[in-house]
Amino acid sequence: MEIFNFYDWKFTLVNCIDVLLVIGILHQLYRLLKGSLAFNMLIGLITIYIFWLVVKYFKMPLLEWTLGEFTKVGFLAILIVFQQEIRKFLLIVGKRSFLAEKKSIFRFLPWNWKIEKSFHTDFEEIVDACEFLAETHQGAIIVMPKTSEMKFIGTSGEIIDAHITKRLLISIFNKYSPLHDGAVIIASSKIKAANAVLPVSDNPDIQNKYGLRHLSAIGITEQTDAIVLVVSEEKGTVAIAKEGKLIEHLNRIQIIQFLNKEFANEMVSVKNDIL
């Protein structure tokens, strides 16, 4: 059944459903990948493809052939580059399928969206815990992403989803705790995961300067927009990692002010829990 025409395009009911489904899938992929290295790489691949289309339009044979050869193996490259993300995405889909969730499939419609109350992460509790851990020479690494809950990283550890308290953070990073070796992920004012495995920085300029915990803190900030607090077990100090750089020698007030400034955009947002 034809609904309307747009130039030479004929839109039917099936076409409209097809478009809505593709938009829904792309939206979910964006929510899962945003703020991660995989998202940045995907944007890079899309940019190259668009550039190839422009080159093809202007008929530049040499550049068109070069980019064309690259796009021919694009699908294979995506499978290789994003194999870990694809595996975890399929696991998430399997765990949170429409059959498993007791939710209406129409929750994505605008009138079913919920306005989420503004929140503010209790940075004082986090910094207090870091100070205690530093004084007792217990290492810790706390990851606070800005635009994503880092579900892919979180699934490498233990999912917690608990309120932030000083005592809970101290207990997680207690040297006798089975969760103390990995990272804690804090997002949306909650401790989302513990004992998470982070990528290690491969920057040759710092590999001999820092230990594994600090290299992991720097590594995750090289690939995402996260801010990381890292406590040195040897030195008993607290440092901040941002955009692949380590900021040291900050006192408690300076750390809290830094975090408040970085996360000043925590505000009312539209929430739609499809996944």
C-alpha cells in the first residue's frame, strides 16, 4: 500500500517500518558505543566512505581507486577491528531481548519518555575514599565517563549498580577483596561495576615511568572521554587522568573542584530505557 511519493521514491507502509527499525537499531548502537574507542573508529570509517563518495562524484580516478579498494574490504575490517565490541553487543542483546524484558516495545515513542531528575555525583565521598586508601597505601582506580556508562568495559568485571559511599569504595579496594585489582566504574551517580579490566596505554614515553594501574588509567582516557582517579599504592598519592595525561600533586579541594568543573553538565535529561 503506497502512502506517498517523494520525487521518484515511493513510500509504502513496509518502507516506513523498515526505516523506523533501522533508525532504532542505529540509535541503540550509538547508545552502546558512544564515548568509546569503537565509536571514534566507526566515525572514522564513515568519514572515509563519505569522502570516497565525494571523490567518485568529482571523478578523481586515482584517489577513487585507492579509497575504493579500502571500502571493498570495509566489512571485513569492521569485523576484525570491532570483534570484541560485536561479541559483547550480541551478549547484551541476548540478555536484554524483547522476550526477556517485560516492557512494551512502544517505550521508544516520545510520549513514553521519562524526564530524569537532575543528579550530581557525590565527589566528596569518592575523594574521601581515595584519601583513606592513599593514607593506608591501598591502590585504586575509579573511572567516571562523561557520555557513556561504558557497558562494554563494565561487563569485563562485576556489575554492581550501587549508591556511592566511602565505605563501599574502601571495601572494594581493600587489598584482601577479590575485586580490588580492577577498576570501579561510576556513572549516573552510581557505582556501575567493579573489577573492570581497562586497556593499558602503549605510549612509549610513559611506559617506564608509571606502573600498570597508572598506565591503565591513562589508557582508558586515551580511548574515551572518561575522567579517572588513580591512587598509588607505593606513593600513597591521588592523581587524575584525563585525555591521556596524568595530573598529579593536587589536594582534596583541588580534586573536588576539578571534578565539579568536568561534570558541570550533569542535568535533567530525557531517558528512554529500551535496553
